[in-house]
Amino acid sequence: MKILVDENMPLARELFASFGEVLARPGRSLTADDVHDADVLLVRSVTRVDEALLAGSRVRFVGTATIGTDHVDLDWLRAQGIAFASAPGCNAMSVVDYVSSALLELADRHDFALAGRRAGIVGLGNVGSRLQRRLQALGLEVLACDPPLADAGHTGLVDMDAIAGCDIVSFHTPLLRHGAHPSFHLADAALLARLKPGAILLNTSRGAVVDNAALLSALERRDDLHVVLDVWEGEPLVDRRLAARVELATPHIAGYSYDGKLRGTWMLYEALCAFLDQPPTMTLASLVPDSARRVLDLAQLAPRRALDLVYATYRITDDDTAFRATLDQTDDIRAAAFDRLRKQYPLRREFATVEIVHGGLPATRLPVGEAAMLRALGFPVAG
């Protein structure tokens, strides 16, 4: 069996070698020639999987190590009898950590408190629901808009008009171009015009959920908006004018924690085992090497504000700086740099996996307020 995998999937060889030959390739440049003799294709969101890629190939199983599936022609796969698996929720906490870092950075930069602010979450799925709990734990009031959930009878949801009036608006919806509730350009010129003065807008879902041209136009007229973009229309060649105007700009890495990527690979391993009717022979915990262990020693951290605790684990400004350093290059160079930043992304652990100590010893008797703050941020603190 030949298994073709995206080169950015961690530990793919270790997980899939027992099934056959494992070949790793750059996901964005995969061609029909690359996959024609593969039996299994495992991708990430940068690979468009459709008839043009797979027609005439041997592929019988396709997996994407991502939450979203808009890059896969599911109808065509079903018609061909090709099995499919995705990884819902695999990197949800990675995105929540990213958004937490972004909000704390903006609060520190502009000297305001997050507690008491009203946040609007668009899409209450794997990411949105977790972000809702995180923000509530940090003292924010959270409104949520999710029309499909509302149609299914869920209560307590609001419409986009209510979301537009929030202090913070964060998008966590799949990209849908058709159907009852399309999300393509959901944040259009009309919605952007309704954002309140000083609003924070974040998009970590899919680039085209926000109309990038309309956003650029809005930012050219309004300097009060604070925008955080991790996803862009036209990736990997993003609009450098827009990138220059947003406050935090990153190259589609919100979900790129080590844990999220590994969890995505693991979920495809489990799905392939089920497809082949074979029991898993490995465990997820056994795959994490000692070199990936991260320890946060509170005794070495002063002051210990929420931002300091987060930045001891993940500093979003590092990603922003690295990305901006590529924007003055020619189009071909900066497009390649976008993918290189993702391929060579530093190991980032999720907050929940970080070991908390004090002076090298387990932090079992933290002050009540400090322990509560750590728990609110998602760090593993008992109590």
C-alpha cells in the first residue's frame, strides 16, 4: 500500500509505516501525477481534493488532518466510493490559545481590560464553543451566532446584527458558498460598516469568510478598528496592503500547535485503522517526545499578569513579526515564504499541556487568584 501524506503532518511516517510505503510531499503543489499510484491520500487544507486530482488514480481513502473540509469535493468522493475522514476539533484549542494571546496583546497594547467586554462569536462548533468557555472564564460576556444550530432548535443564540454591536467579533465558521446559510463574505462591507468604534475583529476560520477588499476599504476609512487576521483570501499570496493595515497578521498558523497537528494526524490514523478493519497498535500519548515537553516555572516569571503567563508559552507577536518581514518581497518569493513559515513553524504546545511548577517543584499551593487566572487561560491547575 502506498500512502501519500502532506509533509507538514507530524509523525506521519511513525504512524502509517505499518500500513505500507509512506511518501511525504508539499501539499500545495500536489498533482495528479503525484497521486495516481497512491492508495491513501492524507492532506491538509492547502490541497484541493477533487476529480482533477484523483480521476484515474488508485486512491480509495482520503483524509484531511483539519477541521474544515471546504477544500475537498465530498460529493465527488462519495460518487466514486472513496472513503473520507476529517479531524473535527483536532486543533480547536490551538485556535482558542491563539485568540486568547491576540486579545491579551491588544488589551495590553491599548491599555484596556478584557473583563466586562462583550464578545461575539460567529460559529459555535468545535472552536467557537471552546472559545466561548475560555472568554467567559476570563470575565467577558459572550454572544454567539450560529444559524444552523438555531435551525436545529438551539436557544440563546443571536443574529449578526447583535454580533456587529459587540466589542469583539471572532469568526469560527466553515466556508460555505451555497445553501441556507452561506458564509462566503459573511463579513461584507455592510457588516463592517456596522462595527462599533474601537471594535476588535478576528478571523481564524477561512480567508473568504471576510471580504478582504471590503475590509481594506474599511480600514482605509477607519483607524479605530483593531483587526487580527490569520487567514486570507488568495493564500499564499495575500494582499500586502491589507496585511499592512491589520494590527496582527499571521500566515494561517492559529491551529498550528504541535498538539493540534499531531491530534489531526492521529485521528486520521484511527480512521484508516477502521477503514482497513485493523486495531490501532499505537497510542497518542506514546508519540509525544520528551523534547516537546514544556514547563512554566512561575518562580522565574515576574510580573505574572495574564499576558506574561501566555507569552511564556506562546507569543503571537513573534508570528506577526516573521510574517511582516516577508511582505516587501516579490510575489513569488513572499508566496513561497508564506508556506515556508508554516512548514518551519516552531514547536508550540497548547496551554493545557504545559506543566506548571514553582521553583522547579509542582505548583500545588498557588494563591487563589493566580490559580484562578491560570485555569481561566486553560493551563492545567487543580482546583
